[in-house]
Amino acid sequence: MLWSDSIPQLSVEDANGKVSELRIVAGSYCGTAAPSPPPNSWAAHDESDIETWTLSMAPGAQLTLPPANVASQRVLYFYQGDSVRLADRELREQAGAIVVADWELLVEAGNTPTEVLILQGRPLEELVAHYGPFVVNTREQPDQAMRDYRQTQFGGWPFASNDPVHGRERGRFAVHADGRVEEP
């Protein structure tokens, strides 16, 4: 569980005085690190090279992304603004772009405020099978996951109703795998 106020945000000014805001949801950027991931997740392993950043850029702002591990993959999703330049390629429509992860990459906003989502990580290199919300490793496992869910709802729902939300009087909270309850 990540609380909005625990996600680091950096303001980076380029040589022309234009500012980019970078929110570090996972991983790190220039020594600033996101909150620690769950200990049993792939993101908790250094070799995963997981990075999740959101980038808000002033018109004309530039930001250089550092190189990643050679085995990693990096995808940028340009979703707001009139254009964005990724090195020598300009995107004029909202789009996703797979980029070479182990090279520095200059990102430059067009003439309007620009928003980009940056996702990076080293592939798991495992088979993937999925059905509905279940993502597993073999074709048989989604069927087993569905049977388990139908039988126990993964241990049962611990709350008084099946509503997908709690009443406003409860406030914000998270129940972690170890049973610890966190309230901001």
C-alpha cells in the first residue's frame, strides 16, 4: 500500500530554467528512492531493476533518464500534451514507446504541459498464463486458482459485508499481509 504523501517528488530544473516534476512510485532516481516494496515481490530484488515514475513537464522542459540494466525493458507512455520528443523521435499523439533501456534518454516536452508514465523492469523470464484477475505460470494454474477462490474466497472476506468499499467513518487504512494495520 502506498500513500500519496509517501511517494517522493523531485523538481528538476533544466539548463533553460524549465521544470519537470518526477514522482518516484517504485525504484529510485538520482539518489531519491520510493518507499520499499513488499518483501516477497519481484520489485524487492535488486536485479529486478523495477522503476515506476510519473513525469510532469513544463512546456519545452527537458529531462534525461539515466541508463538502466542492459537486461531491463523500459516503456514510456505519453498521455498528455501536444508532443514529446524522445531522443531523436517526436510523438505527436498519445502513445507508448519501447525505448532502449541501457542508454541515457533525453525527454523533451512540446509546447504544452506534458505527462509521461515511465515503467521499467527486468523480465521475469517465466511462462505466463492468465484468466481474469489470475496471473500464474502454467495453463492448469488459472483453473486451480478459480477453484480455490470459489471454495474459500482465498481465506474468506474478513469484513461485515461484501461491499467493495468501507463506510466513510472508517477512514483510510491498509491491512498488510503480516496483519499489521496502517492508518495514515
